Amino acid sequence: MKDSYGRNINYLRISVTDLCNLRCKYCMPEEGVYKVQHGDILSIEEIEKIAKAFVHLGVNKIRLTGGEPLVRKGIVNIVEKVGSLDGIKDLAMTTNGILLKKYAGDLKTAGLNRVNISLDTLKAEKYAYITRGDKLKDVLEGIEEAKKVGLTPVKINTVLIGGFNEDEIEDFVRLTEKEEVDVRFIELMPIGEAIDLESEYYVSNQLVLNKVPELIRTEIQDISSPAVYYKLPNGKGKVGIINPISCKFCEYCNRVRLTARGKLKLCLHSNEEIDLKNALIKGEDIEKIIIDAIMKKPESHKLESGEYVKKKMYQIGG
């Protein structure tokens, strides 16, 4: 399934909930989110139908996100239904890891291939501050359980925040030295709660390479991935650098997003949405709507010109 710029769109990110069990300062307001009506959120059956339409059109990689996907009732059932679709080559999940120790085994059995875990600090006091929750121990145990049951390679996503975790860059990189764990540093993006923070706390990921100059760029790179990968000499895991602000990767973008309310987003940094849930309810031709939408996928985002998305990240899907 190609867009008007010839990019092959084969990757769908599905948000299964906008709720979360953390209140990260750059993502969610301290008081949490307004709980929408149950009927406004995609049902398990609707998720399966929309995913099936995308897979039939050529999508072979799906990632489940949130909010926090593991707080969604029936999440294992969702994994099972999506993972059993003929044509899926990779089914992954992005999670904060707090409930991963509990669910890892069931998720693996249901068909999940791997997990990305959001973790911005390895220090308990700082974790409690940035997430407004004292759960670092649970996350670390969840990572170990994911490795144990085979939800690998485990990838740790770390948002680089000025004045907060720059001093831990080397510690995160060292996690890749002796284990097949990938750590990916992500620049703070001006979305939702982070719009007001970005100008003050933004740090270019070039800092990672400056602090760990022994990192070597890997020979094999996936042009559809937003990350540029490096390795320590003899390191087992990789270090990814994701620069959505300082270095756009729109030219090779192969993904679209589905929000928990059933809105198709063609670009993370665009305010345009297509209501697939409503179309499904009306009995409209979902595949035609998707094909027509894909042809309108923008060539690139406009962050550099100050065109910021209005929704918060938990409403879009991580």
C-alpha cells in the first residue's frame, strides 16, 4: 500500500486506551485524564476489524500502544486476535512496564513478539519525580520477565530531558554492553504537555555521541526506522538515536496511527484525523476509506515552522 510519494505504508500503531497508570510530566496532567464513555473507545471487535482491513491492504507490522496498553481490559485477547491475522509478521507493544511482570507470559503465548519499554531514568527518586509514581522496581522486574519469556529484543525508549537525565546517558548505554537490550534515545517533542517544556528542556541527541564517543554506527540500518543505530565495541545490544526535531526522517515514513477512539492519523505531528470507528458503525467501506486516506498522507511534518499538534500524546498513542 503506497502513498502519493511512493512510500510503502506497512506499519500501523494502534492505541488501545488513552488511560495510564502513570502521570509523566511531559505526557499527562497530574490529575489524569477525563474518562470517556466506554462506547467512544474502540471495542475489541472493532480493533480486530480495522486491523484486518489494514493487513489485507498490506500492513504486516502492528504495534499496540496507549496510554498504557496493559491497563486495557481484555488486552491479552486483543493481542491474540490481532496476532492471529494472516499476514502479520511483527506484533509489538509499547508499555511503561509496570504490569509487564504480570502479563508477559500470557502476552507471549497470545502472540506478542516483543516489547518497547518507556524508561527515562534508572534512579528511583528521579523516576518517582518524572512519572509521579514510585514504580521503578516493578518496571525493572517487568524487563527481566520480558527477557525470560522471550519478548525480545527488549527495547528501552528514553526521552532525553535537559537537566534531568543527561547524567545517565552512559548508564543507559552500558545496558547494551552485556545483554541483547536496545536503548533508544528520543528527543523531547513539542506535543501536548511537552509543548511548554520543549523550549527549556530540549536537548539534541548529539549529546549521546558526545558523551559516549566509542559508539560505532552499525553497518546495517533500517531506512524505515526512525532510529539510527550504534553499538559499543563488542556490545551485544544496540543504541538507537531518534531525532524527530533535529533530523527529520519523513522521507522514509512507513507508518500511520489509530487512536483509541478510532481516528486514523496519517502523521504524528498533524491535526488531521479520519474517523474509522464511525465509518465502521455506518457500514462503510473501510478499505476504500483507508486507501483514499493514505494518498493524503503529508510529505513531512512542519514542526520546524511551529505547527504543533493539538492533542496530547496519550490521546494519540505512543
